[in-house]
Amino acid sequence: MTSLEFLQQNVFHDLTNLNKKAEKPEDFKFSEEDFKKVLERASYFGIAIYSINTWAKNTSFGASMHQDHNKKASDKRWYTKAFNTFKHRQEGLKYAATYKVPPKLVSRFSTAASEEE
């Protein structure tokens, strides 16, 4: 299992990807409502989020990185604050992020999936 497969199966499942040409995790774009779920699931699994990028009407609106907040990428406080700031500044944004799925998490889910077969 790759990091992308993990994200698709455990974080992005049942959400609408607004970028049909997405090939990498950072290419997946979500509505505000769906991105809130992405952040909740990332926090649950301990996935690091390095940056959040936003778009309004297909034009870049803004970006925020964990360094801007002096927090570790895995600290949910930074990305929760950044998300809340963006959604209060502009309604109807599209959101994307750069993620790091811990290798141990990927291997644990890969092992669990292969044991079920």
C-alpha cells in the first residue's frame, strides 16, 4: 500500500474530489465541508499536514504552512487554526493540502489488508 492508497481508502473515502485529474495527494481538492472531514481524519490517524492551499473561483486564494504557525506538521492546532482563518475570510473556497502518512501506519494497514485476504 502506498501513502496515496492509504489516503484514498482511509481519509478521502466518501468525499468528493473536485479535481478529477488528481494523481498525487496534494492534487486532491475538497469543498470546505469535505476538507473539514479530511482534517478530522488526518488528526485521528496522526497524519502530518505540511501546507494548506486554497482557491476561490479557480484562482489561488492563499496558502498556509506549519512553519508559519511555529508548529510541527502533525500538530492539529496549526491546521485547524489555518482552516478556520481561511473559512472566515472567504466562503466557498476549495482546499488542498500536502500530507505525510507515517510509514508505520501504511505498513500496519498493508499488513491488516493482506491478512484479510
